[in-house]
Amino acid sequence: MEGIAFLGIFIGIPLVIASIYRAHLQHIQLMKVLQLKAEANARMLDRFGSDAAFLEFLKSDAQQQMFDVKLPPQKVPAPYMRMLTAIQISFLLLAAGVACLYVRGFMFERDQQAFLFLGTMGVALGIGSLLSAAAAFVVARMWGTLQRNEANAHS
């Protein structure tokens, strides 16, 4: 039981911290976009103020596009992100599995079986995730998705 708790801490805490950090970075990016949009709208309202034509513009559907917040486009195409995520997960699982198998030799005899099980599962899941990334790459190549995304990125 202590081995499972150790592994939960070993893998769980870094994963939680990484996801919180990623969400924080996305939040900062969104807040910058919203702040720039609000500043631009405030300057426009200050400049045009109570101009009748501007007030008519605000009542039209065109103003909806002006005040609509658009997030910056994703820099990396979706197939590449799926493959990269699967590869990252596979390396994380492989490292955790190998670490459990290595640490198993230093444990008491009753804990060795738990670390053998967790290490074997980590390595197996890591290899499965790596195979998943390879399969996504092969399928994306067969469907021509990667070539289309590369052409769109360069144009």
C-alpha cells in the first residue's frame, strides 16, 4: 500500500502541477487578448464618442464582429499535437515504470511485488502510448492530413 502511495505522489503531484501551470499560461494569454481588445474598444469609444454614425454602427450586426473576442490561432496543427502528447505521455510512463522496477530492488520483500506490478504496468502503458503515437502518424500520413496542414502552415 505504501508503494502505491509513493507512486501516486511520484506521478500525481508533477502531473497536477504541470496541468495547473498550463492552465495558468492559457489564462494569461486569454487575459492579454481581452485586455488589448478592451483598450482598443475604449479608445474607439473615446474618439468617436457620441457621433451619430458611430452610434448607428453600434446598433448594427457589424459591431458584433468588432467586439467579438478571437483567440490566436493554434501554431501547431492538431495531428502533430496529438502525436506529441502521446509521445510525452509514453516517455513519462516509461520513466515511471523503469524507476519503479529499479527501486523495487531496494524495497522490503513484501513491497517488491507491488513495485514489480506498478513498474510493469508503467512500461506496458508507455509502450502502448508510443505505439499509439506511431499509429496516429501512420494514419495521418495515409489520409494526407499532415501534408495539407504543412501546406496551410506555409501559405
